[in-house]
Amino acid sequence: MKHIFKQVKSAAEKLGIELQVLEIGTSGELGQALAAAVKGGSLALVTLSSPLFDERTSTKQIAEFTMEHRLPAISLFRRFAEAGGLMSYGPNQPEYYKRVPVYIDKILKGAKPADLPVEQPTTFDLVINMRTAKALALTIRPSILARADEVIE
């Protein structure tokens, strides 16, 4: 998480974009954080990896909020774009989860979890929700659409 945040912060600085960081400790704080984003003048939203955003209800709540407040938003998880968020770009989770049985097998055969290598995802998906883009009056460049793994019409 810290690594991803550093990358986002670095990219924002290069583009001259001021970040408003909103940390959420519990799912009950989500609504307050989103309201603070709007009150703070946020023009877009990036959600980083968190167990809160893996839950379908939180993902849907964020997607609905961003539509209501006309905020373009991106998440790491495909579910976000499927729930009405503008786009998602992150690891292909089904592909990533195929590695889980390999680790379970090694552990059951006596390997110590601490001795197993940490694997990084190698396949990423870009999902763009064009219904949301149209509702927000955004134009997505054809070159971006061509790179998308899925375009939701």
C-alpha cells in the first residue's frame, strides 16, 4: 500500500496535481471521508487497495457517491467499474488467485510461509465504464479505449 501511494504521489507531483489524502480506519468512516473529499474541492478520486474497498457494499457506495457528485474515479478492482465507477486498473484477480493453491500445497508439504517468495501480479486489467464516462460528459481517447481489456457500454 505504501509503495502504491508513493507512486501515486510521485505521479501527481510530476503533473502538478495536489493530492488530498483521506485515510479511513473503519467502514463507518467511508461516507465522512467521501464528503470531506467533496468539501475539500476534490475533482477526482483514486481509491487504493484496502479491505474496505474489496467489500461489494463499499465499492458500490463509492461508485454511487462519485456519480452523484460527478467525480471521475478509478480503483484497483474491476468490481468498481462494474458497479458504476469510471474505471479500474489493477491486477487480474482471477489470474493472481490461481497462485494460491500452489502456496497452500507447499505449506501443506512442510514449507514455512516465511520462506516462500512474495509474488507480484504480472497481468493487469484496464476496465472502462463508458456509461459513466458519458454521464460525466467525459471523452475517453480512442487510444485509451484500444488498450482497455474491457469496455462497459
